[in-house]
Amino acid sequence: MARAFVCVRVLATVLLLNISIVSRSMGLRGKERQGASRIPSEFSPEERFAMKEALKDAIKIPTVSFGPEEFNTTALAEFGEFIHKAFPNLFKTSFIQHEVVSEYSHLFTVRGSDPSLQPYLLTAHIDVVPAPEEGWEVPPFSGLERDGFIHGRGTLDNKNSLMAILQALELLLTRNYVPRRSFFIALGQDEELSGNYGAQKISALLQARGVQLAFIMDEGGFILDGFFPSLKKPFAMVSVTEKGSLNLKLQVKMTPGHSSAPPAETSIGILAAAVSRLEKTPLPNMFGDGPLKTTLQLLANEFPFPSNMVLNNLWLFGPLVKRLLERNYITNALIRTTTAVTMFHAGIKMNVIPPVAETVINFRIHPAQTVEEVIELVKNNIADDRVQLHVLSAFDPLPISPSDDQAFGYQLLRQTLQSVFPDVSIIAPGVCIGNTDSRHYTNLTTGIYRFNPVYLQPQGFSSIHGLNEKISVQAYETQVKFMFELIQNADTEQRSSPHQHEL
Ligand SMILES: *[C@@H]1O[C@H](CO)[C@@H](O)[C@H](O)[C@H]1NC(C)=O
Ligand SMILES: *[C@@H]1O[C@H](CO)[C@@H](O)[C@H](O)[C@H]1NC(C)=O
Ligand SMILES: [Zn+2]
């Protein structure tokens, strides 16, 4: 997850205010798979040993994305060979087609027996962010097991998901499983950079084939445990949208001259004033638009007094909550498009009037705004034609995926959570302020759910893209079990009864 960890942090802070949700309604009908009984998610000691060893082997391959166009292609190629060895059945089953995309990414097409059921897609990424050894308890690419944990870069982001998906399918195949519903598995090579070679190309391929998906499951949410003092129970956060992004270059050009007879304003002064105006005039507080307000209302009753009372009466306390959320820079990121001045270049010599001054500003766009709207607002705030705007890169926020009773993917996650994690009764839709590969797939479905079925404590959360990333052997086994169940649950049909209650 490229900075997707921030989702967790943001949500954590919002939840100091607080959140939760229990809705035990089931949107899925438990229709058994045709002619076959359900395969229990029980694994032999040999299988459990093999699955953790496979994860360790995956961690040992340093599939690092260093920077734009800088991948470890040796490691990526090695990873391709590795999955052939670790999951032989995936490559020799007649109803599974395997394709290599952009040399190092992988697409599996698993053909179900019932073509009337719309397929779905499970995705995870092969690459990891760099991990300099300094500060790690064990070398980051050792895959060492210690005290019940497998250590290393990628154990939470995101080789655990990748391996759990493949492992679950491999185990199902050894039990002669044949799916009813078709599905795809997409493994991208460059999520930590942009996904332009992996997810983007895989998506283009599926679009060219006219594929439409029932839903997509990607990384970007966890079962959050111990983040919120007021909430005793862990709860599952399924991210239903992501913020957009805009990198804007501001540029001021002037005629260079000698500093002994300067003009009243230099390019640096003009640009600095523009930057200062932008920092002093935050983009509008959008609380009330987008999913956050609804989520808070849905969750109101899970909180102790007075949070519950406040959240149940947003008609009255809305303005207060709106202001409170602004006061913390993390919750602030949830309610508005953020403005971060990240680069500033100007000047060539101590006694020369600078010809050019440039700055780069990174905006993270609130789900209720667009790139275009943000550019317009920025132009108005700067209010100086001498400052030229150049869009370096941009994408709109992702559409909000449905999380109601009729949302097949969401209900499937809920159903699977309830059976694999009986202790987790709370599922909350979240907003991801980081980004994942999901944005490349928006043409294929309206239901994109970002969720890793793994408990995450605050310590684990800071290890993502940080030091000492690790996963317990038990958590990984449970993740495999979750995927094993989810794939079978997806063979049910979507309930067609009318929507029963509006929220
Ligand atoms: C790239 O990966 C290979 C293993 O596949 C490894 O031997 C090599 O050290 C890695 N290179 C870098 C720069 O990390
Ligand atoms: C979605 O489809 C439109 C129209 O075909 C295309 O222009 C656009 O690039 C596609 N977007 C993605 C992310 O694939
Ligand atoms: Zn990731």
C-alpha cells in the first residue's frame, strides 16, 4: 500500500471522537455450491508448516521498488519463478489461465462452472518499499521466524495478502475445488510507485476483453485493535474510497538582472507570497459531503457518552464536530483537500535577480471534490496572474463503493469476517487517504473494497513502510483461512430481495 497506512492513522484519530457499527444483516443467501458440499477450512500440520515457509521464502526475495523506473527486475523475475514452485496446482489446473503482464506482473483467470455469475477480482502487489537494515531487529529480507512472528519487509504490506490468496486457492485445488463463480487474481509489480506497469496494464487487458466485475478486494484496511481507548472491541475497517491527488507546480518567471538595482518584487517574493496565501487559506472543510458524516451517524451508538449523544445529533452538533475535526492535522486530512508545499527552487547566484522561482504543492483531494475544482480554488486563492500553474500529475478521488445490504462484495466480506473472526462484530466503511492500485480498476466495477483480514495494533501499523514489519504465524494462517472461506462464499448468489431499510 503506497502510504495507505495513513488510512489507519486517520481513522484512528477520528475514532477518538468515535466510531463503530454493528449491522448483522446478511445480504447473501447461503445457497450451497452446486452438487458439492462446503470444504472445511482446516489444514494439516504439514500444510500449515508449508504455508508459513512459503511466506518466508516470498519475503526473502527483495522485490524492492526504489523509485520511478527503478525496480529490482532480478528479484521480480525470481518471484515469478518462485510462485510456480510454491503453488504448482495453480499452473496446471485446466480451468485456470495464467498470463504474465509487463514482464513481471501476473494475471490468473479462474473459470467458474456457472458463467451467469459475474466474476470478481482479488488483487495484491509483489513490490515492497526499500528497507535499509539499520534499526531492524532482524535483517528485513531474512523472513526470520522468532517468537511466533515472521519478520521482514512485506509481511503486512503486501506479500501476506498476495501469498494468502494464492495459498488459499492452491489448498482448495488440492481438495478438488471447482468454483461456480469465475474470478481473477491480479498481482502487480509496481504498486509502491504508480501501478503503471502492473495494475494499469492488467486493467487495460481486462477492459479490452469486456470484463465487468462484481467487486474487487484490494489492500488498504485492517481489523484495528487497541487504537481507540473508548472502543474496547477491535473492529474491521473496510475502505470504500480513496482521496485523489494533485501535484501542482507553481512558477514565476522574471527578467534576470543585477541585485544592485532590484525591481520592487522578485520571482521569489511573488511566489513566496502565493505560497503563503495558500497555506493561510486552507481549502474548504467538506464535512457533511462524502461518506464520513454518514459513517459517524451509523456508528454513533457504539460510543460512550457524550460522543454517542453528539454523533446522534449532528443536526445540532454538526458545526462543532466540523470544527473539532479541523483541529488535529490527521482528522483535518479527512474533511478537506490538504495542501502540502513539498518543494521550492529558486535563485542561481547571490547577486543575481532570480529569473525563475518554482514550487511543487501536493494536494490530497477530498472525495467530494475533483482535480478541476481544486485547481480553480487554488487559482482564486493565489489571485496573481504572474504565478503560472502546471499540473505535474493528478487523479480524482475514487468513487465511493456501496456498503449497503445489496452491496455484494461488502456483504461477502462481512459474512466471511463473521465466520472467521467471530470476535469482530463491528465493520465500518472507511476513507483511505493514501493510495492503492485500486484506482486503475475503477472502470471494471463500482465495488472496490480495501481490506486485509489481519488484526493490526498501533505498533504493527507504524511498521508498515517503517521498521520491524512482521506478522504472526497465526495471523497469516487466519488470513489464508479467510481467503479459503471467501472464495467459497463468493459462489453464493446475490440476494435479490428489495432493500429493507434506508439509513
Ligand atoms: C535484487 O534482487 C536480487 C535477488 O533477486 C538480489 O540478489 C540483489 O541484491 C537485489 N538488488 C538490490 C539492489 O537490492
Ligand atoms: C476508463 O475508460 C475510459 C473510456 O474508455 C478511458 O478513457 C480511461 O482511460 C479508463 N480509465 C482507466 C483507469 O482505465
Ligand atoms: Zn501496499
